[in-house]
Amino acid sequence: MTTTTPPPGELRDFYEDPAVPVASGAARSVRQARLLADALGPAAVSAQTVLDIGCGDGTAAATAEPLLAGHRIIGVDWSQDALRRARTRLPYAVRGELTGGGLPLQTASADAVMFSEVLEHLVDPDSALDEIRRVLRPRGHLMLSTPNLAAWYNRALLLAGVQPVFSEVSLRAIHGRPGKEVVGHLRLYTARALREFVTAAGFEVVRVHGAPFHGVPRPLRPLDRLACARPPLASILLLHARRP
């Protein structure tokens, strides 16, 4: 997913490149949407506003939409190229930044925020969570997902002296780890670090779940799905938090 905080200099150009992937796996999107649907309840009882901050090309929100039927989903991104593609999939997609001028939304105007595969791209994640807390109403939901530095295979790779999956040492090419795509990850979290970070930002963590990674080689996918039962080992961390 693309970041919603404009990075400096070369990073901004990197994220505006149409060749940079801005979509993530459907399995993660569906799991996250189910968690959010359970938290929000039926739209027939109370239709609520859900922001997909860092919506990228809108694929994740479009995948989640059937599970959030009746709720209003608004995609937000700073990348004009990503928004152009998102508007082909979503009824609402607006330009916004998490730092600088902030999001074009009133304080306490959103019932929930999906923040999917964005945190790992941010230069200033602290200010990003401050802005998310501002736009969420009291008891509003934050559904955050990010790659797990301590995924089960990364533990084995580190023992072998191999750079962990998801980590990047260059914006030009992959060095020292499996994979081919450069996606601009700046920081990575373990389950413990993510929980502590979100708590320190003023949220109440409800639970951390695990999700599979679509880039795992097919023969290893059954193991990756099994690892989801223990979030500290899962490929992707799904964190559900609430604003007090």
C-alpha cells in the first residue's frame, strides 16, 4: 500500500511510480474486514463511516466492501496515481496527508479506520497515529495491519544470516533476502513492539491477530496459514484497537 504521508525527495518520486505495487493480499483484506464487520455490527442498525487510510489502488477496500455492506467506506491517499486507480473501485476516494496539514476531516468524524500495510512505509509513524486518533470518534475502531518482522520464516532466515523478508536496504533493488519487488518498507514491527507502540499512541489494544502473506511460496502456504493461530509467528499482524 502507498503511504499517506508524503515522504521527502526521492521517496515521494518512488511512491508515485506506477510500477511500485500498491495492492496487498486478499486473504489479509478479508480477515481484516470480517474483524471490523463484527466490531461495527449490522449497518441496518447503524450505518457508520469507515476510512481506508492509505487505500492505494482501492483493491483492499473493494475486497472488504461486501463484508461491510451498508457502511460508508472512504478511501484516502496522498498519491494522485493511486487515487486515480482507487476511484475506479470506490465511490469515495479523497486526497489526504497524515502529517503537515492533516487529513481533510473533522475531529471525531469517523467510526473506524482501516490502516493496512501503511505503517511500515512511514517516516513519522507517531504523528500518523496522532492524526488517526484525532479523526476517530471516542470508542472508534482502528484496524491496522503490517508485516511481522518476527514471522516464522524470518526467524529461520536470521539464524542462517539472511536478511529477513519484508525488510529492505535499498529503494533500487533487493539485496540479501528472498523476493524481487522493492516496495519501500522503512520500518518493521514484531507483535510485541506493535502492541506497545499503538498503546503509547493513546489507543486501547483489543487484540492482535495473524494473517497469511500472499508472497509465500505455494508449498509453504499451509504452514503460513497454521502460523496465523499464533500471531507473534504470523506473516502479517492484524491489530484491533479503540480510541478511549
